[in-house]
Amino acid sequence: MTTQSMAHQRAPVPRRGTSHLRRAGRSWQLYVLLAPALLYVVLFKYWPMYGAQIAFRNYNPADGFAGSPWVGLDHFERFVESFQFERLMVNTLSLNALGLLLAFPVPIVLALIVNQLQSDRFKKFTQTVLYSPSFISVVVVVGMIHLLFSPRAGIVNNAIEAFGGTPVFFMGSPEWFRPLYVGSDIWQNAGFSMIVYLAALTAIDPSLHEAARVDGANKWQRIRHIDIPGIMPVITILFILAIGNLFNLGFEKVLLMQTDLNLPTSEVIQTYVYKAGLQQAQFSYSAAIGVFNSLINLALLLTFNWVARRANQSSLW
């Protein structure tokens, strides 16, 4: 055996951790760019989880997190046994379920329609018109709702009176809160969600459409057999994420649209947490409600992700 081969055999094998460090050192610029995002996630997503323990304590700011007495599940039991529990759950679930049922398909339909437009200039104009409402703040949108549906000077009530009807106090009617919330949410956010599906449609191989045209397929048949199956993985992923947020609402919009008259349908978990935690200083009780809400969302996310995976559809993991 030669000296060179013996030296080759005796050469130490680099440790796995050492090789990772060397690769990281060679690409240190990428890690520098990644550092602010990681720091943001750690500080604003993971570090606040330390404060979630106050849901199991009688939190007193003077004693701090660790010094406050441990009470276990008392605050959770208090919320479940409260007289408002059923109303809050029904309002939150019904408002979100109605939004998911009506608002989720709209961006898909808009993307399929816009994708079929022949004129590039008209397609860009349509995208701009549909996308523009997403730049309007929630406060401005709620102000527009109040102006449009005002019982005295609102355009909607003026039109109702013009046709011989009686003005309706929309913002003070519990039965009108959900339609107004969901309808305004579709108008404001459908265009933004449409961009995601348009991006997925552009990834479909154009040769599939060319072959379908040769075979005599019309636009509806191409949409049904090419476009919809092509974007189905994206639809599945976004649907799972939407289910995972089924008990989460836009807190600001609900609070701004809420009045004393429409509370029977507008009081949801998020607004109740705000009132109990900040206005009434029940920190532990409101934290327990927030943890309870998060656990429900997590259970829904895991369940529907498992169902999607069992159905051989795209899933989060």
C-alpha cells in the first residue's frame, strides 16, 4: 500500500455539523438577508406565546407572569359556562361560514373569467378595477357603508323610497349585519385573492389549450377540464387555510360596524375578547378565550388537512 493511499485512508471525515457551518459560511450573505425575517417571527410570533400562560393564572401586573397564582382551567370553564358562550360561538361560526361559502368561490370565478379575456389592455383594466378596493382601509370601507346605507341620506334608502318602499335602518338591524359584512368583504378582498388564482392559471401549459382547440373544445369545456384541474391544488391549500381561520374575523371591521342595536348578531369572540380584556381589564379571562379560539382553529386545520391528504389532494404537510 502506497503512502498516498494510507494518508487518504487516515484522513479525518469532516463532521456533519462542521460541513453545515462551512456551507453557511460560504453563503453568509443569504443568512444576513434572512435574519430580519427570522427575528420578526421570533419576537412577534413565538415570544408572545410566553404570555399565554396568564390564561391559566389570575394575572396581576404587579406580580408578573410567574408570580400570579395558578388557577388551571377555571377561566376556560367560566367562559364555556357563561350565558354568552352559545351566542358568541353561533355568531362567529355563522359569519365566517357564510363568508367562506359566498366569498371563497368569487375570486376563483373572477380569475377564470379574466383569464379568458382576449384583449390584454381590457384584461389589465379589469384587474386594476377589481384589485383597487383592496387598497382602501377598513375604516374608510365602514364609513362608505354608513353613508350608502344611511336611513336618511343613503343612496340605497333613497332608491327604496323612489320605488315606493320604506327606508330600512340597515346598521341598526341585526338581520342585516351579516349580509353587509360579507358583501363588503367580497367587494374589498375578492380582487386581491383573484391575483393568486391568475398566477396559478398562467402556470398551466398553453399546449393543453391548443390541443383542446384542435379537438373542438369550447371555452367552457377548456375551463372545466384544463383550468379548474390546473388550479385545484392552489384551491385546496387556500381552502384548508381558510378553514383554519374559521373562528377568526377581521376584528376592526366588526367592531366599527357594531352598534348597540345589532349586537345580537355582531358580537363575536374577537370583539368580546377586546371588551373583556382591554375595557374591563380581565386579562386572564380574555387570554383564556383567545387560547380556546386558537385551539379550535388548530383542530379544524389539522382535521381538514388530514381529510385532504386522505383524498389524495394537495395538503399543507
